[in-house]
Amino acid sequence: SAVISQKPSRDICQRGTSLTIQCQVDSQVTMMFWYRQQPGQSLTLIATANQGSEATYESGFVIDKFPISRPNLTFSTLTVSNMSPEDSSIYLCSVDFLGGELFFGEGSRLTVL
Amino acid sequence: AQSVSQHNHHVILSEAASLELGCNYSYGGTVNLFWYVQYPGQHLQLLLKYFSGDPLVKGIKGFEAEFIKSKFSFNLRKPSVQWSDTAEYFCAVSGFNQAGTALIFGKGTTLSVSS
């Protein structure tokens, strides 16, 4: 299995600001995914981040709002830009380490006031 | 497009009761199927998975699930639940043999077990 570390684990932010979430994996992985889990809801895929290429965003998510970097095979960042209270969620990094099974980080709980 | 439906939003059981959580998926091809669990305050963990072979799969902590292709279902079962099974359970699906394909999750079922 993979060990996935996310920073920050939680944060409280002001409306209009931006926050960058880091995801560090202890092994090299090709595929990384960013999910959002809004309060009381299931997980929604934001984007797929592969090293060496631009992230692929799902319907309803755009690069200007959620820019993603993937500089190498063990690290990725997700930025939540120009935040509003509706962005209050848990943001999860996940990796496909074993060919089809996803491993998840503990998530970054974001509260926007 | 793939979708996953979980029939039960909130299930309340007493210890030792049997559990079955329903999951149906919509996808035209062959699928990989998963059940994940999220205990209070913890991150998502894999309970079990089905890729191919025996449609009855066994996972951790006494859970099992049966893949019924004709019904597009992958229901989760446990013969006797414990208080420690209180958690959120998510069914998920991905396209078969598509390495690196993201999972599509159902809305989740909250299981509350009283002692």
C-alpha cells in the first residue's frame, strides 16, 4: 500500500483567499486524483493529475478555480482559488498504486468563512 | 456515463444483527467494484474489491460482497455486526482494466450500530 500525506490537515480561511493543499506519496505513482467530499455527501472527482501533463478536470470543475500541479511522481498540489463558503469541504488526494485500487490520504478539511 | 446508486442512506442496527447494503451501478462495460469504509474521524479504507473471478468476495472484518452481473449489483453483507462497524460505507466502480481510472462513488450509507 501507499502512504499518502496531505497538508494542511485542516484550515479555516477567509472568503476570497486561496489555499494550496499538498499531497506527498511515499512511492512513485503515475496516476493521482483529487476528490472533494462536501459535508454529508459522497466523494466527487475534481481532476486527474498525471506527471508531465496537464490535469484533466471533471464536469463542473475548472482549472482557474482548482489549479493543480504535478511536478514529479510523488507530489501534487491542489489550489482552491477565490474561496467562498460553498468551497468548505474535505479535499482528498488519492493514488492508483496497484492498478485499479485507490488509496486515499486523510484529507484536508477546509472551512471558508 | 458511469453511476453508482446506494439504496440505503442511513441504516440503524443492533449488535449481532445481519447487514446488507445495496449497491447498483450503471456502466456498459466490464467493471471493477469496490466497497470503502470511513470510520468516524478516519480516512477512507478499502473493505473489499472485485476485479474478476469468484463473484463472492470476502474482505476485512468479516464483510463480504456478491457481484451479480445480471442485476448490476454489488451488495455488501455481514452476518453479525458489531458496534465498531459504525461508519460510512461507500460503493464505487471503475472501468475494467483501465489502469488509473478514477473511481465513481455512490452517495454512501451511514451505518449506526447500537450496543
